Amino acid sequence: MPSDIEIAQAARLQRISVVAREKLGISEEHLEPYGHYKAKVSLKFLDTLKERKNGKLILVTAISPTPAGEGKTTTTVGLGDALNSIGKKAVICLREPSLGPVFGMKGGAAGGGYAQVVPMEDINLHFTGDFGAIQLANNLLAALLDNHISHGNELGIDVRRITWKRVLDMNDRALRDIVIALGGTANGYPREDGFDIVVASEVMAIFCLATSLEDLKKRLGNIVVGYTRDQKPVRAQDLKAHGAMTVLLKDALAPNLVQTLENNPAFIHGGPFANIAHGCNSVIATQSALKLADYVVTEAGFGADLGAEKFLDIKCRKTGLRPSAAVIVATMRALKYHGGVDVKDVSKENLAALEKGMVNLERHVENVTKVYNIPCVVSFNRFTFDTPAEIELVKSRMSRLGAPFVMAEHWAHGGKGAADLARAVVELAEKPAKPTFVYEDADPLWEKIGKIAKKVYRASEVTADAKVRAQIKKLQDDGYGHYPVCVAKTQSSFSTDAALRGAPSSHVVNVREVRLAAGAEFVVMICGDIMTMPGLPKVPSAEKIDLVDGKVVGLF
């Protein structure tokens, strides 16, 4: 079978104006085209949709990710195509890929096989420039902050208590901890600083949670960049930075419209990681899609312990969005990996390892159906080496939990390969659903992280050193206690130890660091050894990417 990029390059795309008009009823005057096959949809047009009835929102999540792969984005695309193929009007909503994983170890993030969004190369690389705008807005604030200090520091900012970092959309461990402003008085005051990856920037979170340009500007102004010597917060609006930041982001805030290989519409907008941020595409894209279609299929990053929890406790809590059903994605290969099999051997039948690794899937099903209270269907991406005995074992275990189970083949056959999944989703979505949050707004911050850790991760306790506990108490006392909690931790395990596969219980979650995101309106609690600026692996994906005879090769 050809590679993902070969399939994408051979696709017969329709002009995006045709997709917009014929599938969504959006005329060309409301599009800002970026070439023939991608466009931004006017915010003014989207404002006219507010009185329309919402379609049904379907959340795609997954088991804890493994090197064997699961295919969550592929399933999102395949399900969207499948819903359209059975006569439903459906749109998919995805996040934009970050260049960090594209050139790092994960590769592209536009789906795979015959369930992709296109133009794949553009989407995985610079796309419409949204990430560049977010990076510039973040770094403009950093530049204005240091400029203010250099010109007299009228606000009395304590350079030891600056919390705002610069960002770069690349994995670069050498930039995690740096010293800036060396070289003499003309370059400002030297201080310790560091870079995060763009997807971890609070500007990215704000971009994805803002509901309008006005809301965007307000949230940007509320960003806390540091503190004065008497520990009073200094905000972006104090530096008069939020107006210029909004100007940099004004075009980017309009959602991007592209298409699947089957010429169905797809919004791809925003891209926070779920292991270090809230892991969902933009609110504007999701809300707009719900006005334009009967079914909207969206994904939340990594496993259901991270992306799905934040989708509910942050995105849904803040916007009133509620999913009607969820899809949990898994593969036999990944479950055998969770059962202790080396990644080199996961394609071989191993019922003992599969049974052992099944606990990971069962934990996620229990969380989605009992903790989040969302009806779900379990979708397995089929591989040719999946055996009848393995399939029967999974069916048997899922029947005990009362979760419908589907073997899907959209990777090989596109939408028609996920028709059974689409019908199962439609059936689930017709039933009343009342999703629940993991914690209440009124719960103290420490209690919120405790409920997430114990209910979702099955930890026995949460710990933090005296300094972190004092920071959390101060945030509570300063009036931020009603904010949701955004946990940053490894995506590879329910615990904070990436090596613990399966479904560990009674482990300890240690909060290493706490960050206030006052503009995004949540508190980030960094747990374990997770980094907000990832590093490249020994053999990065960038080594395989090249331009040969005018064509991009090696891009997944």
C-alpha cells in the first residue's frame, strides 16, 4: 500500500470554495482563500449562525498512547467520512499539527491511509500561519516586558518573579533554561529565562478558548507576566501589550476550512497539546461546525485521562458544549504493548499479553461512562495480523462493560470502512446524555487536582513540596480558586511515570510546579518530569523528510 503522503499527493481535491458551498452552504464571499484548497471562514459570517440549532457533538478519544500507535485522528477523519456516506451531514474538527512532533518522533497529524485531511503537506507544515501568529504574539509580550524593565521599570516588576516565557514551535531542549540580555547595559538586564513550545503557550490556550475578537483581547490583557516586589500581579494590559497582540492574531482567529480525501469539510484550528495544555481545537471552530452540520466529530489529545478530561472540565465547562457520545480508539498492538510486549513483537498473536493490557482500555471506558457519564463505543483500528481469537477476546471483555465494540477499517477503505462505527455512533447519540464534570467550580484548587488524580488516574494521593503548596494556597486566596485545573503529565501512563503501562493504581501524583493562566482562566499543575519544551529523539523524523524532484517525501 502507498504511504500516507503518496495517498495524499494522489488525491483529487475539490476547490475549497466548492466544498464550502456544496457541503456547508458557505458562499465564496465569506471565505479568505489560502490557495485553492484551504481557506479561513469569515468571523462576521460565523456570527450570523448563532440562532441556528446545534448539531450533535461526538468526542473521539483513546487509550493511553503507545509507540505501537492507536490512530485517533485517523478515526476522527474516517468517522466523519462514514457519517456522510450513510447520509448524515457531518463536519470534523481537528487541531493543527505542531512542527515539534512533525520533525520529532510522532510525525504528521493529518490522519493516515485513506482517512486523511488534505492538503496534507500544508496542514503538517506552515498551513495558514496560525502558529506563527501565536508565536509572535507570545514573544511580542516577552519583548515588551523586558523593554519595560530596561527603560526604568515603572511598574516595579521583580525580575526574580517573571513568569512569562518565550516560545518556539520546535522541540529544542537547549532552550529550556537560558540567560538573556548578556553583553552590557545596551542589551537590558540579564536574567534567567526559558522557552516553551508554542502549543504550551497561554496565548495558544486563549486562542482556542476565545469566543470572539473582543473576548480574545480581554483574555490577552489578563495574562499575568510576573509580579512586583510586593507580589502584586503584573498583566499584559499593564504593559499595553494586548492591543498589538490582538492585531497579530486577528486573522488567525478565523477557523481554517479544508477537506478530507472524500471531499468532506473539516475545520482545523488551534493546537494545544493535551499532555501540557488542554488539548482541544478552538471553541470558535467547534461552535461554528455545530451550527453547520447535524454531527460534529472532534478529537481531544492523547488518552481519555488527559484530552477527554480537559475537553469536559475546561472546554465544555466554559462554553456550554456537551458531547452526545464518545468513541474510544484502540488497537490490538497497543493493548499488547500495555500488556508488557516489546514494540517489535506487538504484531504477533499473544492472548495473555492482550488480556493483561486490556485493563488500560477498561479503565478508559469506565472513566468515560462512569466518571464523565458519556455513552461510548470502542473502535479498534483493524490490522491484517489481528487474529479471530484476539478479536473475540476483546468483544467478550467489552460486553462485560456494556460498551459497543466495532472493528473499523477506514485506514484501508476510507469512510465505507467505518460505516458500522458511524451507525453505532448515531444510535448512541440519539439517547439522552448528561455529561458530568470531575469536580465542581467551587472546589478548592487542591481538592480539584485530588479529584482528578483519584477519580481518573486512580492515584492514592497527591503530594507537593511546601513551596508549591504555598503557591497553590496563594492562588486560592487571590481569587483563582474557581478556575479549572489543567494537569500537565506524561501521556503514556495513568500515573506520572511513563514506564508504568496498563492501569496502575494507588500511585502518588506529585505536583512539581504550578502556573497561573489568568487569561485562559485555568491553573496549570505540572506533575512528574513532563517538560513544556520537549526534546528531539536520537533519530528525529526530520532526518527522513526531504524534497525529491519537487515533491515532499518522508512526511509520515
